[in-house]
Amino acid sequence: MLVVEDDPGIATQLVRGLERAGYTADSVAMGAEALRRPASDVVLLDLGLPDVDGIDVCRRLRASSDTAIIVVTARGEEADRVLALDEGADDYLVKPFGLAELLARIRAVLRRGQRSPGGTAEVLRHGPLTVDLRTRKVTMSGTEVALTPKEFAILECLATDPGRLISRQEIVERAWDEHWYGPTKVLDVHLAALRRKIGDPSLIETVYGHGFRLADRPPVRADQ
């Protein structure tokens, strides 16, 4: 675990709490130093860093690795949440918070990062759309589509059960986690980007007042 926090008191408390929970943890006070560190399993990232804005650190970390990123910040505005999540953060926690909640969120992001049992490849094909759950690659009509981790999680949720209407709350709980208490309309930001990137907005249908589903086009599951 890497704690990116410029307040030494908070950083020390977080490191000690993580170590008591059985994790190996270290801390840095600067965004630039965090970017130089080898990839960690989880990065706890403050946004108000003295050298580089935490959003930029989040963006650059996500561009270079699949490290789980949990933003821990005093910024509680919805716009800040949406921006951080859209730039690749896996979760967002507003200070002050309890250690138990933080540990639960860490466990949740680590669960979401696990692959299929035994590392078995699983590919979902749905018309022109292909979703590889092992490599986390998505192609549309043979062209690879670059998605953020949240966009992939949303698409995975829809593609594993095409045609089924999935509620907003279920998608949020599966793409974020069951401890997410923010507004579900943050989902709309990611869905809009996802529709734009796959190039066929009609593939993801909205059932107003109920949720979303992948358009009913017969899928093919394969291990190749």
C-alpha cells in the first residue's frame, strides 16, 4: 500500500492502521515521488498535494498501471468526485472517515481487481462487441476501444448478462462497491463516455426510471 498524503500526522495514522490490518504500507508527501515509486496494490491518494494536483497524479498513475486508486480527500463536492472517478480512481472517500470503512473499501477494490479463477480466459462476444475479461480489452468491430477501469466495470456488468435490465444501483454497487454512498448520477458521466467510445450508443439501452441493459443481440461466450 502507498499513502500519498502531505499531512505527516494523517499519513502516519494511515500507515499504522494499514499495518495493524496486516498490510505493508509506506507513505510519500509529494505527487512526483508517488509517480516514481514502483506500482503498489493500492494507492491512497490525497488531492491537495503541495507539488502536483492529486487529479493529475491519479490520471498519470492510471495511464501507466492497473493499481487500485482510492482518493482520500477533504474535497467533498460532487464535481470533484466525478472528475476523480472519471480520471481513473476506483473509489473516493471524504475526510474524516473511519479506519473500518477505509479497510472495507480497500477489500472491495482488491476483490474487483481479481481475475477469473485459475486465470482462465473468458471472452464475451455480443454482436460487434468483444469483451475479454482476462486481459480487460474491449474491441468493437475488430477495433480496440480504450476504456477507463470504471467504464470497463460498467460494460462488464452489462455484457455478462445481455438483455437483462440492470438497475442503476446494481451497476454502481458492482462497478464501485456496496459501500458507495455518493449520487448514482455519477454513473451517467461514465455511461456517456462509454457509449461515445464504443461508437454505437444504441448498444446500451436506457429504460427510464429503471436502469440499463445491453441491446438484445445474441452473444457468444468463448474461452479463446
